[in-house]
Amino acid sequence: MRYLIGLIFFLSTLVAQVTDKNFKEKAGSGFVVIKFTSEWQEKDLDESLFKGVVGHEDAIIIEAKSGDVKKICKKLRIRNYPSIALFFDGSKKEVWKADMDGEIDIEVGDINSAIDDVLAEDVF
């Protein structure tokens, strides 16, 4: 059931555009992995990277285009695309930025480990 809810929320985020104005709402509940993309980026992210993340602790994936979230990109100091950020209940937990060539050194396990680390912090 929780996977179905995550899938429904994931599909709904694809319809609604993420902007500076609605960013807090989109990233405000549970684990949200945000793909920051740009129309002029050199490389695309491998989508298989996110297949193991969707549903892990009810995590969802949303995409934010750089032109629509300029203030957020400035605040997170994202200059190279694509980049990825992990938010939990609206709070930034981790940011993985691309290098100058558009390469981002990250695997599914890295994102899932970051999610697990956030949950482990809640224990103490």
C-alpha cells in the first residue's frame, strides 16, 4: 500500500511543475530526492539510479528544472547539472553536485545510505 501511495505522489509531481514558490510544499513531506536538471546540461542521469530509491522508506523522486527554481539553486549553490539533493520533511540533508563535465559520482546505495543515516539520527 505504501508503495502505491509513493507511486501516486511520484506521478503527481511529474504533472505539477516545481518552482521556487511551491518548492517547500513539494519537498516538505518525508524523503524527497530532487533531480536538478537544465536544458543545456551535457549529460543526463541514468534513470536506473532512481529505481532502487523510489519506495525506500517511502522516498519519492521529483525533477526541478534550473530555470524554474533559480532561487533554490542559488541557495544550494548548484552550478553544474544534473545534480541531486535529498530532503527530509523540508530540510536539506545531502546534495550531490555534478562536476564541470556533468558527471555525478553517485550510486543507488549512496542515496539509500543517506536516507538510512537520516533515520539513524532520529534515534538519539
